[in-house]
Amino acid sequence: MQRIVVLAGGIGGARFLRGLKAAAPEAEITVIGNTGDDIHLFGLKVCPDLDTVMYTLGGGIHEEQGWGRAGESFAVKEELAAYGVGPEWFGLGDRDFATHIVRTQMLGAGYPLSAVTEALCARWRPGVRLLPMSDDRVETHVLIDDPEGGGARKAVHFQEYWVRMRAAVPAHAIVPVGAEQAKPAPGVLEAVAAADVVLFPPSNPVVSVGTILGVPGVREAVANAAAPVVGLSPIVGGAPVRGMADKVLAAVGVESTAAAVARHYGAGLLDGWLVDSVDSEAVAEVETAGIRCRAVPLMMTDVEATAEMARQALALAEEVRG
Amino acid sequence: MQRIVVLAGGIGGARFLRGLKAAAPEAEITVIGNTGDDIHLFGLKVCPDLDTVMYTLGGGIHEEQGWGRAGESFAVKEELAAYGVGPEWFGLGDRDFATHIVRTQMLGAGYPLSAVTEALCARWRPGVRLLPMSDDRVETHVLIDDPEGGGARKAVHFQEYWVRMRAAVPAHAIVPVGAEQAKPAPGVLEAVAAADVVLFPPSNPVVSVGTILGVPGVREAVANAAAPVVGLSPIVGGAPVRGMADKVLAAVGVESTAAAVARHYGAGLLDGWLVDSVDSEAVAEVETAGIRCRAVPLMMTDVEATAEMARQALALAEEVRG
């Protein structure tokens, strides 16, 4: 059985995984999920990326929105607002709240996040093994100009930057607070070492895949993996397919182009890279950097289109395996 | 301004308070609320009696049910059940959940329950000062025959006995776990000492008023109060007006009669006692015990009937004041 390891962020990662499952129904898929965007809201532990993967693959996602639960109501959120308790900019629905209540209760009882995630997945049966990148708290912060002025800078939680501010101000740096002290969750390094293929879906290269790689030991494990490592560009035609990845790429000094992202990961990590057909002129540049590259359609318009992307990624992996 | 202190449980206490506010709109009313029935559910701190008072006086109560919020939905509870997380026997609605989330978050941030209650009341504006009996954890447990058999006994949380078992098995003892170490919440003893009148509404004499009196210092403060102390019988015609007070009265060896409850409180505590018109034969017995007694209608059928009960209680207080 083919063992595939995927380093996934939220919406893009989850949708890619749905295509991958369709493309490789027999494969044993392990997802290493980003937890750098986790946030405590109302005293509850919220793990947006893990939940997006779990809900998407488990059939509970709000399809159009890409995150949160289908058929949501918002009684709890409205009541919290009536109490004057915020933040109001983070859209937690009633169904979603239940997930965070269960998670918070289990964490409070002493279970690590990996065990909690497994328990939640016992209900959702996502058809993959979903591991948080770490059981330790890592929180991505974004350094921005202090809105109070005076030339000072201020760090805000990634969700505040992304959801509240909609990335509308420049990000000067991305700081994964706690990353240096974090350990990979149980099973993460083992899964990478045992993988037949490692995939980077078209997730955010900085705050999703980059954060996972930033957990000490993970980047090394991926770089040293016997398996081919193949990524799919989240940048198409010089702009992110969705989200605001360009804003955080700028913060780490990377151009928003398919080739620049490949070089950012680098040949030490990546064996293969898929760019969109519109970016075919990037192929030569990526290959010059020592990364096998192909141009194929990379728009996840539906499950079948996404499955075809996954097939292309797996085919490129076989090609570089040689 | 007349200062009235009321020791209140849940539904009966809350409805009485609504009548008292109508009867004495100018009075400064301090409610000392029972917290012995507080329970942790799903990692959240739930204070049923405090919330019933707050919702009832603040206009948010489910009128027919007597507890919980009007217009409730149950998305969170259904989701928790889908996760296999219980208990399912405690009916928390989505709106209600928000209250417990705010409370738990504030307690987690270090605020005492009294400060949290004040913050929640800032929204509900119940028109009374609502104080928990204590900021310390007191949990009423009920000793029952172990359902596993073998003649053993088992302590269950009061809510499990009351809500889940519907008090259908004999209660051998009522144990307010933690009461001995509890201190009255800030303001409780001061309010009793400064009161012009102290009232016991027709709340449960054992697990509501009794639990409040069991907080070290409270019984003494009430007994030594300069103010008259007047109670209203929760037993009418030999049975509780609502709830299952007879079950817990039996556990403390008290008959379910209006006179027996008066003697249970005792002349050391009570100056006056109202029994229902149907229990007029109890008046002489109560007065023999040294407690001034009157028989008046005690059914809280609507706010005006309840207000009249409150007027009678205040009149009896004036009478015993002499």
C-alpha cells in the first residue's frame, strides 16, 4: 500500500486532500496539519486548519465558504456579543463551537492535541490519519506597523491579521511563537521517514507548510526522506489562487510567483514542483534550481480536477524516483 | 430605602423575586443565590440557580419551563452527542451555552464567581443585586443506594439525582461537599447585617435555602440579624408546590408539611412563616414553636398573585418587628 504524507494547511490543503483521496483511494494517507493558526477564543481552543481538514474530508464542511460547518446557526456567537464578549470578527457557529468545547475539555483533562484530534476524527472518519504538527503550542504572529503610530511595530496573532485585518496592512515578519521549543507530535517524523511520497499541497508556503517545516526536526526529516517530495504551486499567474499568500510571502522576501515559491522551498527539500499551465515559462527556471518541474492545470474547480492534480503530483514523484 | 435580603434557589426563588420586585419596586433587594447545584459540564461551569434568577428577572427565561432561555436552539448539544460526549440528560441550549462559556472564561482568567455574576448581570439588569452564596466551590451530593447493589451506598451530584434520576430513588443524606471550607461571598454577611427584612422564598428548604445557610457564618448572620426573618412555605397541602422537595426533606428527617418545614428552620432563625390557606390548621402548631404564622394564598400563579404573597411576607415582617 502506498504511503503518502501531506503537509497541509486549511482550505487549500483540505480540498487537495479530497482530490488525493479520489486519485489514490487505496493509499494510506497521513496528514501533518498546521496548528500555528490555532487560537484561544472565549477560553476555547480553536484549531482552524485541523478542523477544516476534518470537516472537509468528513463531509461536514460549509462548501462555498471552505471553512466552518454546513448548516450553521450562530446563537452562541450572538449571545456572546450580547454579553459584550469578543472578538466578533471570528465566525464561530454553534456546531463548530461543540468541536471546540470537546477539544478544550479533553485538553483540560490532560490529553495531548494529537489524542484529541484522533478522538474528534473518530466521529468524522476523514479517511486519512490526521496528525497535528505538534502537541506543543505554536502560535503564528505577524509583525505589523503599530496602528498607534510612532513608527513602532506590533505583533498580532495570525488570525487577527488574516481574518480581522484581511491582510490589508504590510506584514514585516512572520513569527511562529513557541516553534523553537516545540516537538513534532507523535508519529510525525515516523510517517515522513516511512513515506513513499511526500506532498506539499497548494497551501500557504509561509504560514501553513512553512510553519509545519519550522517545527524542529520536521524540515530535516522531509529533506532526508527516502521518498520523493513534490509540491503544487499555490501561486498561479503571479497571484495566490485563494487567500492572501502574497502578503506573507512578501514578509519573508519571496516574490509571488510559482518559480519563486519553488526556490523558497529549495532543491534541498523539493524533488518536484507542479506549476499551473499559465506559468509554463517558469518550468525552466525551476528546473535550473534543481527541481523537476511540470506545468499542468492547477485550479481545484471540483473534485475531479483536483484528483487530476494529485495524479500529476504522484506521477511526477514516480518520475523523480526514477 | 427598604433593604430586603432574599436567600434564593432556582425556579421558585426566581418567580418569588419577580413578585417581590412588583410588590416593593423601591426596595433595594439583595439576592443570596444557591450555588450548591453548580456543576461542570463539558468543561464549563454551569450555575443553574444563579442563571434562573438572572434570566427570570432579566426577561430571558423560558417561561413555561421555568429554567433555561426562551427561544432556545440545541445545535451545540446535538453536536456534542454526535461526538459521543455527554451527559445528554442535562438540557443546555445554545443561548445558555454562551453564558457558561463567558463564565468559564472569566473564572479561568482568575475572577471570582461573584465578580463573574456581576459581569453577567450587567447585561441582564435583573433589578436586584445577585450574590452567589460563596465564591468557593460547594457541590451538593446525594447519598443513594448503589444501583450496582450489594447494599452499598453511592454519592451522586445533586443534578444527577434531580435531573437524570428525577429523584425517583430514596435520598439517604444530602452532603454539601466543600461547604465546611467555604466562605460567604463578599457582601453576603454585610447584606444580611444591614437588612431591614430577610426573606426565605418558597425555595427548597434543604438543597436551596439549606445549602446557603450551610455556608459557615451565614446561618449565624441570619439568626443574629436585627431584621425580621420571614419565610414562605414551599409545601402546600402536604406536597411541594413544584419540584420534589419531599424527597430531600425525607433525607434530613423532615415531614413534608408546612409546619414541619417551619420547625426545621426553627424559631432561632425564623420570626415569621407564611403557610398556604389550605394549611391554616398548621398556624397554631407553628406559633407554638415560637414563630409568628399566617395562612394566605401561596400559589405563584402569576406575577400579581406572587406580589401579593410578597406583600404578605413584608407585612408579617412589620408585624413581628412590632
